[in-house]
Amino acid sequence: MIPNQGRVLVDFYADWCRPCMQMNTVLEDFKEIPLIKVNVDQNKELAQEHGVRGIPCFIYFEDGQAKARATGTQSLQQLKDLTK
């Protein structure tokens, strides 16, 4: 599910998570690189594989390798900094 080529930000979230819902407006403005949303309730194995313990959890990948991560609500600038 995580692309092996290029840069991508993965948002691990759940539909019932209030901080995840709050992040939707910030994510609408995030245009720097592709964003993949992964529902942890529907993709438990993928979340476990990447060590997701709290949500929202943002993991920045380059060519399939995790390079940076942040957990909890983030500002647009924090997401941009994460993906530099």
C-alpha cells in the first residue's frame, strides 16, 4: 500500500477520532506531496507494521522508506517541515 517510489505522506487515522477529524481541514491545504489516508480500523496490519500506537499519526516516506513521523494534531507548517 505504501508506494516504493517517490515521496508520500501517510495519514493513519480513524473515523471516530476527534483529533483526526480536526486534521481534515489542515490536510485539505497540504499540497506539497501526495497524501495517502489509512484507516487504522480497516488496516490494522499495516498500522502495526509501521508501529502506529497513537492517532492521528503521520509518516513521511521516500521510496518506500519511512523518514519521519509525527503523532497528534499538526499545523500545516509542521506537516511541511515533516516532509522536507
